[in-house]
Amino acid sequence: MAIGAQVSVQLGMVVAIGLIDRIGSDGTAWLRMAWAGVLLLVVVRPRPSAFTWRTFGMCVVLGCVTAAISLLFMASLDRLSLGTATALEFLGPLAVAAVHGRGRHRYVWPGLAALGVILLCEPFSGGIDAKGALLAIAAGICWAAYILLTQRVGDEVAGVNGLAISMPVAGLVSSLFVSTTVFENMTPELLLIGLGMAVLLPVVPYVLELVALRSLTTATFGTLMALEPAFALVVGWLLLEQDSGVLGILGIAAVVAAGIGAARGGGREMAVPLEVG
């Protein structure tokens, strides 16, 4: 189930990359979050009694962070391969997992991840697109903030009510950064593609992950989640003809290994943004 969720995530990313050429990275991020927000509102139908003013405000902040993650990550995909962007973004949750882990080995994983980043960016041979790398890393920093906020919201708001507020907020916030030409050129076809993208990511992965968590330990689930950059590399190669090269593959492998090591080290379950994975 967990692996199926990750495959669905990457297929959703393939659809998103196809849309970037038509409506831009900002329009793609907005369309996905807008549909996801609508779907969550319809399915969950959050009640005002589930919130206090403080927890509602936390959900709004979470929605703003969610919008930042998607806008930054989509912008990075316009400049980087899917595998490279995913690996760089994954540094954020990896750092949180390492900080909250147990044992002396937890300090090894950031070093291994740093080696992976060096191999990915290749600063000794001209490297990859610097702006794209910074955008992906910025998305990872926002993902780290998302994890901490989600844990706070999850502790104080029952069920998925928090997400049913944060995701529509993310859709509204992202609309502020979308070019007006996106709305002018929106067609029924694009709206349907956006709906399909929202089903692939986040609806299907969310359901599969809920089922998987019933039979997997947190450490095992975290280990499987750490494989996400590897899945992104394979899907990008098979469906998008993106070749990361030998050094890129080694860099992604190092980030994946660091993620697995950090996940096995313990700590709370890693929260995954619905519009990311």
C-alpha cells in the first residue's frame, strides 16, 4: 500500500510536469491545491466546533506553508529533473528526522545527505541549475516547518479536520501568486486534468497510506517514505526520459540511504504534505 501510494504520487508529478508547459509552475500548483481543497471540504465537511480560534489560526498558517511548498517545488521542476528536485526537497524532512532521532548514528545521516547533495549539484563541473536547486531546497525547508506544524495541529484537532481547512487555504493563498493569464486560458480540459491530478495526488496516496499505517510500524513506514527520491528517479527516467547521470544517481542513492537511516533512528512519524507526496 505504501509503495502504491508513492507510485501514485510520482504519476501525479508526471501529470503536473506536463501541465507546467501549458499553464506554468504557479498555475499547476494552484490548480492541484484548489481541487484538493474542494475535495477535502466536500468529503470531510469540517465543523466549527472542531476548532478553537487558536487551532483554526494554526490551520491557516499550515495552509500558507503548504502553498509555499507546492509553489516552490513546482517552480523547481521547471528547472530540474524529477529525481533531483525530489531528493533536494527531501533534505527538509530528513533534517527533522535526524534532529528528533535517537543514538549517536543520527549525526551520520546529515553528512551522508550532504555528500548526496554535492554529487547531485556537481559544483566541480558547472553543476545543475542553481536557481532550481535553491527552489527545491526552499521547498524542503517549508516541508520541515510543515512537519512541525502538522504535529501540533494533529495533537489538537481531531481527525483530518485540520487538513480540510489548511488545504483550501493553500488553494486561496496560491491563487495570489498565479498570473492572470492562467485564469484567462483555463479550459474544461485543463480543469479535468487538474481533477485527475488531484485524485492521483493527494486522494489515492492518502487513502493508501492510511491503510498501510494500520499494519506497518512507524519506522518501517518512514523507511518506505525515504525511498521517494528513488521512485522519482525511476519514474522520471521511464516516463519523462530524464537522465540524471551516474553522479546524480549516486547522489540520490546517498540521500535515500540517509533518509532510511534517519527513519530507522526513531522519532515521530514524518508528516507528508498531501500535495507533495
